[in-house]
Amino acid sequence: MIKIEKKHYKNFYEIFKEIGSYTFFLSALDGVVKGELYSDDPIHPSYALMLTADLNYLVGDFSSEEVKQELFLLSQSEDFLMHTGFIFNERHKDLVADIFKEHTYGFTHRSNYQLKVSGFMPYETDLDMQIIMITPENIKEFTSYDNYQEVYDECMFYWNEYPPQSKIRFANIMVKDNLIIGYCYICGASISENSAELGIETFEGFKRKGYGALLSRKTVKDLIALNYELFNWHCHTSNIGSSKTAEKVGFTFKEESYLAWYKKILD
């Protein structure tokens, strides 16, 4: 296994197609956000592992005993985060469990929904809620609002990964009095795919009221104005609420992948 130089990243788009369209990952492959790519060959890879600040992405044929050992040793090195997750194709579930053993847990299906500009149909709503765009420059104006810290932590994680000139360093929050009801942020943008990915959260007490769909539509409209053409939405397949919200906005099911959480040091 070797660490791949960025000049060879262009040779890896094909092999990573088996996990579908993860926009933050594509940003790493595009060279926009930080990532470390490992494989057996920079030109004709038979397997590949991309490490990012968000998740790790594992594809190809990594079934040989030598590669399995190399992957485990890498997972115990300083290059790996203490806690992270693996995204991979479902057919590798048993293999991933065998390689990382008790260091992996919480295996679950992930669903990807996609929306093209041509399929987006915004409509008026009678929900009387205020939606405000926040950015790194104005987010601290909402410090006194309930749920601020969670919004701040999630947004700043992605904003700090992307360069200052990035178009996606914003989010939309829905507020009522001194309370943040929910927010929609962008958790990835890909140059190669001209896509952006939405992250959405509605806080307890305000779920199942249409607020998530309203926030998502507003954010998609903002992204269309920035000339993005494709939008991704990932959620656990068991998260019916998230799936239904995506479909209300116009997203359609595209593909499934698999997730396993990872911890370097065992309890």
C-alpha cells in the first residue's frame, strides 16, 4: 500500500463509483478539501482508501491477507482519527468487520437521494417562520439563541474544511423568538460533479411540521443561484423522517451504501 500523490487522484474517480456520490469525499478527490489517499497503484488501482475529516471511504478488492493487514496497521497509525466512520459497498460488510474486528461497530445501511435542477419544484407555503442565512461572519450574532452551540459546531466543522473563497460557507436557520428551530447546512460541494450536499436538522418539539422541507427548499434555491446543478442527500436508511423530507423537496432515491463506525482505542 502506498500513499497516492494528488496528481494521480484523477485516476480514482472510476473505482470509487461503487459507493455512489458522497460530495465531501468528491471534494477531497477534487483536491478542494484535505484528504489522504492510499492504494496499491496510482494509475490502475485495484483498491483504494480515502481518509477525510468527515469519514473514510473504502472501495475495490482489499480481500488479500496482505492488504487486510496493511489496512489494520494504517488504522492504528497517527493518520487515522480516534473516532470516525467507514463508507463502503454492502458486499464488503463481512470483510470490513474481519479487518477491523471490535474496532468497528454500528453497521448500517445508508441511502443517497439526488435532485437535479430540472426536477426542483419550489412552492409557496403558509408556514410563518423566519429563515435567516448565517455565515462565518455573522453566526456569532446568534450566541444567545437556544440550540446555538450545536448549530455553530456543525457549521464551523464544514466551513473550516473549505477554503475562504468557497461558495458553500453558509447555512440557513429557522428562528422563532430566541430559539433556533432547525437549520440546513452544506456538508460538501464537488467541482467534478458540480454538486452540493445538504445536511438538515430540526430540533425536538418541531419535527414533523414541514420545517425541514422548508429549510431544505430555501437552501436548494440558494445553491441553484450559485449555479450548482446536482444535489445529494444521505441518511440512514432506517431514518424514515429524513427520507420523507428529501422526497418532499423533490429528491429521488439513487443508491445505497454501508456505514460502520470506528474507534481506534477499545474501552
